[in-house]
Amino acid sequence: MYTFSSKLKTFSFALMIIGALGVGYGFLSAPSTLEDVKEMLSHESHDTHAVDTHVADAHATEEHTTEGHAATTHGNEDAHAIHVLHQLQNRPWSALYIAIFFFLLISLATLAFYAIQHATQAGWSIVLFRVMEAIAAYLPIGGILLFVFLMLSGAHMNHLFVWMDPEVVAGDTLLENKAGYLNVPFFLLRAAIYIAGWSFFQWHSRKLTMAQDKVDTGNYRKLFKRSAAFLVFFLITESMMSWDWIMSLDPHWFSTLFGWYIFSSGIVSAVTVIALVTMYLKSQGYLEIVSDSHLHDLAKYMFGFSVFWTYLWFSQFMLIWYANIPEEVTYFITRFEDYRLPFLGMVGLNFVFPVLVLINSDFKRVNWFVIITGIVILIGHYIDIFVMVMPATVGKQWFIGIPEIGSVMLIAGIFIYVVFNALSKAPLIVKNNPYIKESEGFHY
């Protein structure tokens, strides 16, 4: 049995406390009044937003009187200041949302990877099942955190989802046509169905394997069938989740492969976390039965899914660039102009670095190589989610600072505590699985 060490437990609590302080600072430091924003803008005479606004005002009012010009300019400046106020107030909310979604996605993708092992009757991964179950144990907690966040958004505590604002929808024909799908009650109902379905399978699969540890009652066959059924549910709900929780932040834009893109980011992050947790346990003297061959296979998945993510990233970008539809290309133009460093930098973190390091078969067996690569991959895919969310919610008012780092620390602390607490509740190796001997003797 694994014992949750006091040092790791203290570390997780420290992350939560420091992270909560960082999140609190983010909310307290955000401007609360329009006057605060106007004062800030007045000190930023060379800011791009201000320049664009003044140029637009000049063209729009060139035939008006001086008095009319001043009135119109003042009105436009007020509208711009309100827009900037919403963006600055959105920043701590967006930072927290990214962290909540990122760790929930890791847990969800781990559960899907776990279900795939059962549905395909894989033999090599049996000795890793308890690690996967522990990571998936975060899913109900992460789901509750996200659902509460979405409820607060629906209550207009923030302006992340612009389609939730009736005034915005009333002046937008496209959003009015989507109102049958993009409305708060239906949005929250779908979220509840997704989270409840995923959490039920996480609880049910854990219950079956725990029962199988005591006596072989055919639970393996039950889990085989139910994993296959869950994967159907997962494929549908994961795609819809990606539309609801990420793509609807840019409600005028859409991509037909966005669900796969989110899945690819989640699955490579999930396999990476499985590998990192496994190597940590081995370093503490646990999971001795897990060999270099098991870690080699995990590293192969890290390599393969990194290539898969890059294929989808390029396919989405190339098709939209080639079609050159104005409503579509604005998504990438915004990211190229205002987020060029993180947008292009994540390709190096998520593709170039892991491929160059893990393409050599021998390197996949060197733990510190895999650890460094895993950390880089997780940073890269956090930035991937960051670049999906921030342009739609904060525009040019972005920065990776205290609110962003604090949010990651807060949710990471909760994630670590839940995962390692779950590990301590059951033997680290499952029993009575018909393929356990194959897994124990697995050799690449």
C-alpha cells in the first residue's frame, strides 16, 4: 500500500495556499471602475488600442462640426474604456478558468485512456491501472469546480462568454440564430450531463476493480463492455464540451475538428502525467514491478500523441488559412498579432522538443529525459489552452503573471492532493485481472 507522505501533503497544501493568495491578488488588483481604466489609458498614449480608436473617430466624424466631433469621440472613448474594463476584469477569471479546465482535461483524458485499455483488452498497462484510476479520481472534484465557475459566468459575475450578455446577442444576428443552443439554462444542463456521465464511469470502474481485487466475479468482462460504451459517450460529450467551454468563447468562429484538437492536447498531457506519477512512485520505492519497458511505452505515447497534436494544429491552421474566410481567419490573425510568442512558441514546446528528445528509443528509457520532456509538454499544453482562451476574453490585456501562476498553483495543489490521496486508498497493483501476468512480464 502507498502511504501519502507528509512532505508531499504539505507541498500540496502550500501550493493551494500560495495559489489562493495569487488568485486573490489577481481579483483585488483588477480595476473596479471606469475611471480607473480611463486614468490608465490616459497614461498609455502610445497604446495601440488608443491609437486605433482615435483614427477611427477621425474618419467617422470628419464631416461633422467640432462640437459633434468631440461628442462622438467622447462616446467612443467611453465605449472603448468599458471594453478594456471588461477585459482587465476578465483576466483573473480567465486565468482561473484555464487552470481548472487544464487539470480537468488531464483527468478526463486519463479516464478515456484507461477505458481504452479495458476496451482493447491491453495487457501491457495493467500494472499502471491504479495510477490511472488515481488521476481520474480528480474528475468529480474538477468537474464541480468547473460547473460552479460556469454557474458564476451564467450569473454575469464575469464577461468571458459574450453570448451570455442579452445586449450583445440582441445586436448580433449570428448570435441570435445560435440562441437555441447557446443559452445559459441549456448550457448548464449540458455541462451537468457531461460531468455526471464522466464521474459516474470513474466511480463505477473504480468500484468494479476494487471488487475484483477481493474475488474474481467476472467484473473484468463487465468493465470491458462498459468501457466500450463509455468511449462512445466520451467521444460525443468531449466534442460538445470543446464547443461549449472553449469554442463558444469566440462564438463567431468555429472549427470542424476542434473536438479532436482538444482531445489531442488532453491525451498527450494525460499520458505525460501518468508517466510522471509512475516515476515518482518508483523513486519512492513503490511499483517495483513497473519496468523500463512500461515507461518506454508511455514515452512512445508521449511521442506519438505529440505528433498527432501537431498534425491537428497544422490541419486546422492550414485549412482556415487556405479558405481565407473572413470570419475564420480572424481567429488566427488575432493570435499572430497579439499572441505571437506563445502561439508559435507552443509548437516548439509541444512538437519540436519532445520529438527531438524522444525520437531515440534509448532516451525513452532514461527517466530524467522523460521527466524533463514531460514538464516541457505540460507547460506547452497549458500555453495551448491559454492561447485558446485569452484572446477571446482579455484581448491585448494579457500577461503571464501572478494571477496565472497563482491559479495553476491552486488547482495543481488540489490535483496533487486528490490524486495521491486516492493512491493511498488501494493496493498499487490490481488483482485477479486475467492479463496481470502478461503485464508483469512485459518486455519491449
